[in-house]
Amino acid sequence: MAKFDYVAFDASGQETRGVLDAASQNDAVAALRKSGFSPLSVTAAGRGGGGGVATAEKASKSAEKAAPAEKAAKAKAKPKGGGIKFFEKTKVDGKVLMIFTRQLATLIDAGLPLLRGLDVLGKQEKDPVLKKIIASIAEGVQGGGTFSEALAQHPKVFNRLYINMVKAGELGGVLEVVLNRLAEFQEKAQKLKNKVVSAMTYPVIVLGIAMIILVFLLAFIVPKFEQIFKDLLGNKPLPDLTRIIMGLSGNIVANWYIVVSAVIAIAVAWKTFSSSAKGRIIMDQMALKLPLFGDLTSKSSISRFSRTLGTLVTSGVPILQALLITRETAGNSVVADAVTKVHDAVKEGESIVTPMEACGVFPPMVISMVDVGEETGQLPDMLLKVADVFDDEVDNTVDALTSLLEPLMIVFLAVIVGTIVIALFLPMVDLLKNMSAPGGAGG
């Protein structure tokens, strides 16, 4: 039997070092795995020094490993360049976080310890912000803290839904299952968000293009035609539409700084109003009642509510806590207020269905399915089915909106450009009539 020094991770992800007796290196690896360890390195122990030599080697290796860590800590403590960093990125894109969650779930599901999984993902991560955060989380876990506690140190990246689901997974011993659910939730939430954004983006782009064309025509083209009309027609009166367009053009050219200042002031006022609590409520109420887009906003909000609550309850989060988290991630203050009423009613011992029906936000179909889910004890599954149904509804609404908005936007652009073109050609028509009148009379 020979002695082998080993470095391995235990079931909790903590690094363990020691000496093992085995017939060969392969037997030593097999013995470690049988004991529930994940071996990192297994090497033959040094001869002649026994345990003392092995201890010295380990101490030397520990010192060598500690030295870079100490240097890294010192480098981290000292600000680079001696200055303050402005506009430093502190958030992680939802798609990047989704990929991280899916990869971590896959690694843990494959039997890799949490700490080792974090180390692997940290080395391959390209996003600099997430790379630092993964290192910080690994450091927290290695220091004896839980994964959820380490996540809670980064609230800008991991919201309460993420942290509480991980905590529930840790308590139930099903972290890999919860991470898979989280990844699936993020994937579907990202897909839903992309659908809504794509529906909103098209009209915004067309409207922006229309405004650019309008400003260009009024600022550069119309003034040139105005000079041509003065030279050809003199003081003859112009058609009403032409005078209106030329007056608008003259005001924009002469008072461009006022126009620019007004646009900036409106943008700032809108931002301030929408950031206030009262303004947020008013805007969210309008979003649910807007023609064309109100139905899309309502369906996407209900889908988000159902999927969030269903995922949380399925993962073992208590219903009251799940409702509070769902309220924070609702994305619409009207829906959030409805969830608050549901939470208060459930806290008093009422059914979840009664306050949902009373608030007037949720469609009858959703209330009926939730009612059935409560009666049969399958509320989480029913909520997830509701989310799937409304995801399909969002798909259909986006397709319908796209097919309807395309001709509407084309007509809108044609009206803007056509109005200016007609206004510029009306005086030319009058000019051609006046030029042909003497010739006709002389014939």
C-alpha cells in the first residue's frame, strides 16, 4: 500500500486535503469518489519524510496558493489609476444571467459541487461584471456562507425572486431542480419580453423616421421653395395649406433653439413624471387601456404574474412570501396593487380567488383556473398552465398588431410626406394656370 496526497471537494463544495493509503493512484481516486468526494488532484506522497514531509509540502503549496490570493486582495483594495470610475457598468444583461443559471444548473445536476461549478463558470465567463460577481459568490460560499446569502450581496443582479427560490432549493436539498426552474423561468420571461418589445419597437422606429423626415423637409426643403415662389409669384397670395406649412417651417428655422429646448424639457418632464409614484400609477393605468397595445400589456402582465407565482410556489416558497415577491416583479403598478390585495386577503385566511375576482384585473378564465387549482391542490401547476396560455395569447396579439400596424404606419408616413408635397405643388399649379391663360386668350 502506498500513500497519496489528495485535494478534493466534499459534498458541500468545500476543499479538503489529506493523505490516503491505496494500492495505486486509480484506486485512490476510486476510494475518494466512493466516499462522496470530487478529487482535483491525487499525487504520490514524498518518500523519506513521512507525514512531516507531506505536511511541509502542503504548507508550502498553501503558502504558494495564498500568495496570489493575498496579492489579488491587495490589488482589489487599491483603486487602479488613483481616480474615480465614472459610468462603470454594474448590471448584467438578462440573457447573460439566464445562460449562467442554466449552465450552473447543468453542472450541479451532473454531480459537480457548487463551489467547483462556480469556479468553472467564473473562468469561462466573458461578461466582466458577472465574472467579478461569480468570484465574490464563490468567496462567500467558501467562507462558510450559503449560496443564497452570497447572492443577496448583489441585489442589482439577483432579485428577490432569484434569491428566495435558491434559498428554498437549499432548504429542500433540491438546488439543481430549483436552478433548472429558474433558468426555464428566465428563458420564458426573456422570450415574452422580446415579443412585447418587438411589437412596440416597430411603431417607435417608424414614428422616429417620420419625425426626422418632417424636420428635414421643413428645415431645408420648404425654405428653398418659399424663395422660388417669391421670385415667380411676387406678392400674389399662396394657398392656405402652403402658407401654414411655410409658417411652420419659418418658425422652426428661426426658433430652432426654442424647439430643441422644448423637446428636451418635455423629455425631462416625462421622465420625472414617470419616475414618481403617482405618475407610474397613471402611466400603468393608461398602458392597460391604450387602444391596440392595452390588450398586449394586460396579457403579458397576467402571464408574468402567473409564471412568477407558480414557479415560486412550485419551488417551495411559502405562498405569502411568494405573493410579496410576485408583487415586486409584476412590472405594472395596477397588477402589483391587485397582488397586494390578494396577499392581505390570504394573510387573513381567505381564499386566493375572492380578492382576485374583486380587484377586476384578472380575466374570468384565470380566476376559474386558479379556483380549480386551489380546490384540487394543484395551484402551482394551474398557474403555470395559465402562464403558458397567456404566452400563446401574447404571440397571437403580437402577430395581429404587426399585421395591423404595418399598413397604418405606411399610411401615416404617406400623410406626413404627402401633405408637405401637396402644399409645395399647389402654388406651382396656380402658376401653370396663369401662364397658360394668356396663350389661350390670344388663340
